[in-house]
Amino acid sequence: MKKRNQPPIKAALHPRNKHRSRYNFKALVETLPELAEFVIVNKYKDESIHFASPQAVKMLNKALLKHYYQIESWDIPEGYLCPPIPGRADYIHYIADLMAETNLGYFPSNKPVSVLDIGVGANSVYPIIGAQEYGMNFIGSDIDEKAIESAQQIIDQNAVLEGKVELRLQSNKKQFFEGVIGKDEKIDLSICNPPFHLSPEEADAGTQRKNKNLHKSVRAEVLRNFGGQNAELWCEGGEFRFVSDMISESAKFGKQVYWFSSLIAKEAHLKGLYAQLKREGAREVRTIPMGQGNKISRIIVWTFLDKNAQAEWRKSRWT
């Protein structure tokens, strides 16, 4: 098949995203030689990997994290979600823009921006990118003890993350902030990548649709080793219920967190979430669009601080 003329950059990604250019496999292999055995030449005569292979994608992630973020040691347990690095980086860059706009056009530099990552997962990718790109300090929470153990191992094995990430186990699966944020603790921003599906059956069906053209044995391997744990993929009520419950609880922490945020995959969910935020008394609500190739997503952000409280927050924490 004739080689494709591909655009030099992925224009839909954030302008500061280091992954806008196509993957430079030569450079990545120089950074992580173990990646070489997974590099192929696809039918369009481009260097690539088998993106359906859990081992190949995990090795690509290791190479990207080492090459761009100085992460020397990174791994996740079998069966846990292996996230796409470019998309995770986009969320971080857009919330950095939000923090700069909040601080009169300048990203806060007087002290590290504090971020709560709700559902940090076994991979700890958001803290890695946020800490390395913007010097953010993170609290990573999760309901899964094994995920916390894995994330802690990543932190412990990489000196660049020392003192930048603290992990906290959420013991109540129905809570988001209670039991994680201390009584007098202040958090500049919370982030979340919520479970998308309504049930494990829906999650499995979604994975199978994505991989319907794969060989049966490869599909089984993807579902077994690469699909993510239940809490990473689905919850009762799906994305809307999850974020709706988060909004309800966030109102109780409105004076301790400046901005709350969450990824929203389905645009149809926004109307109901806006209505709930109005009922809960949110003072400001925004939606930040994100485009990742053929996929369109967005971040919803909200605050319960009025203009005077916002000004006081800036004065006391960022100046």
C-alpha cells in the first residue's frame, strides 16, 4: 500500500502538548531500547506499534514517560488501565491555562499549585505530567489499594517526583472529598477522569466494538490485560451519575477547593450537570473543549467562590 502523507502535527491537541508531532520511534527507541522489538512498519509504510497489544502500548508509554518526563521506572499491574499519554497531557495543559487565567494571566509561581487527582489509578500519569510540566503538587486518591500501591511504587522509584505526590486511600467508595481533604486543607484544583460506562457488560461491549477486527486471541488478551479494573471503566449510573454525585459533595468543600473539574465524554450530559451546579450554588461554571484526533471531549469546571473570595484566594496563596 502506498505511503500516506500525514500531517506533521496533531493540530487538535493543546499547543503546548509535547505529543502533537507524530511519534518519533527512532528517538523513543534510543531512550528505551526495549521498545524496539515492538516497533513495526504498518501497511502504510509508517513506523508504528500494534496498538491492540497491551505489551506494546505499555512499552510505548514507558518510552514516552522516560523521553519527555524523565521517568526512569514505570509499570502497572496486569489488568489495570494503561492510559494514552497525549490525552492525559491535554487535560493538564488546559487546566494550567485555567490556573493562569484565574491568576490574572500568569500561572501561579509563588508556590506550587495543589491538585487533587480523584481516581489517580495505578499509573499516576496525571501527577507525573503535572509535576514535570508545571511543578504542581498532587494528592492522588483512589478506592483501590492495589492501585495506590502501584502508584506509590512509581513515585518511590523516580527521584523527580520526590515530595510532589502524596497518595491517599479513599475508604468510602461513595465519597470523593470527605476522608481525603483535611479539615483545614486548601486545594487549588481537583481533576477527575470518571468511569464512562453504566455496567461491566457495557464496558466489555465497548472494548469489543473497538477491537472487533482483531483476531479472537488478541481480543481476549486486550480484555484480560488491558481493559482496566471495574472502577476505572464503569459505575452505577455511568459518567453522569458519577459526576453528579461529585458535584453534590463538592458543595460541602466549596471554601477549601478553588476549582473543581472533571472530564466529560458525552456532551449530552452537560445540560443536566449545569442545572445541578446552579441548584448547588456554583458561582462560576465553564466548559473547556478538547479535541483528540477523531474524539471530542471536554472538561467541566466549577467554583463556589464569589469574586471577593477568589481575589482573597489569589492574594493569600499565589502572590
